[in-house]
Amino acid sequence: MMGDGFQFLDIVLFAMVAAFLVLRLRSVLGKKTGHQEPRQDPISRRQQDADKDGNVVELSNNRNNDGPDGAADELETDPAAGLDPNDPLSAGITQIRIADNSFHPTEFANGAHGAFEMIVQAFADGDTTTLDNLLAEDVFENFNDAIETRKTADERLETTIIGIKSADVIEAEMDGRNAMVTVKFVSEQVNVTHDSENRVVDGDPNQVTEITDIWTFSRDTKTNDPNWKLVETRSQN
């Protein structure tokens, strides 16, 4: 009888431990429901953070904060305030801000910085799921073809981004309802391709290369989808 009592206590103890572990897992991992928000790209996350913080990006310091009738708030109500209409980049930013007043050039560039790192790393890893979320269809096909070619050759690309020296918005325009923003990235990378026996077939693991990429991102300003997608890549001429 005493043995049965100990056995019963053991069962109760194990049940308590199991319940504790379940609660811990739920607190760490959370619960998945049918109302989860879609995954956001780094650019839209930075834009929304800017909106929450009430930040206003100024491309010119020539505003008169002492002007009449609340001139200090002019940029918040007029997207064209403080921008040079004769400058193509400023004119393009003005067009985008009129279509989407949440657009902030500096925050966009910061978000594009994160998107650049994600895309470069996903390409090296062959992570087509991440790429599909961040690339336009035709750009994704090009990236996917390169990944498949690498797989067919049984090769592996190892990419290390040492740092991004700059991520500057160099072009901006509205193409119909689509905002188009081009960013020039200057990064330092180590790119090495290995074969199936882990031998280096391209690149040098000890060489850091400065690479300039010019990427264009686009978003449909007439939809509720805040995400931007990479629609064009090119190298500096």
C-alpha cells in the first residue's frame, strides 16, 4: 500500500512539472492565432516607428520657425514644404509624400539598410521564402535562377557583410500609384564560393571587397499593404 502511495505522488509530481513546462513554453513562444499581423519588411517597420515617434524628416534647414500662423508646423501639413522643386530628387520625394504622408526619406534609408542585409544574406543562404517576401516577381525569378544554378553545381556561397558604409536615397518618383525609391548602397563584403568538397572555387576568404549596389524599391500607395519590394537592381556605371 505504501508503494502505491509513493507511485501516486510520483504521478502527481510529474504532472505538475509537465504543466509548468507547458506554461513556460507558451510564455516564451506565444500562441499563434488566426489574427496575427503579416510579417513586415524592415522598411515599413522603420516608417511606422517614425510615425509613432512623431518624427518629421527635413531635407532643408531653411524653414522659418518664427513665421506667422504656425509656420513651425508647415512641414507636417504640407509635404512639399522645405523641398527644392527644381531638384529632381526633392521633387520626387514631394510627389511620394503627397501620395503617402507617412514617407520619411531618412527612415526609409535606414529601413532599406536592414532590407539590404536580409536580402544579401537570404541569397547566400538560398532562403527563397525570405526572398519571395521582399522581391518583386521578376527580380525573385532572377535571384532564384542563380540559386538553382548554384545548387546544380553543388556549390555553396558564403557571404559576410563587414559593414554598410552608406545607404543613400538617390532617386524618387511616383510611377502611377507606385512610389519608386532608389537607394545606393556601398558595402564591404567577403564573398566566397565553395564546391561540394568545401574547396574555394571563387573569391578569397581573406579579402574584403567594397561593392556598390543600386536598388530600387516600390510600394503601391493605394493599398493598405505597408511593405516595399525590391523591383530593380543595377550596378554603378
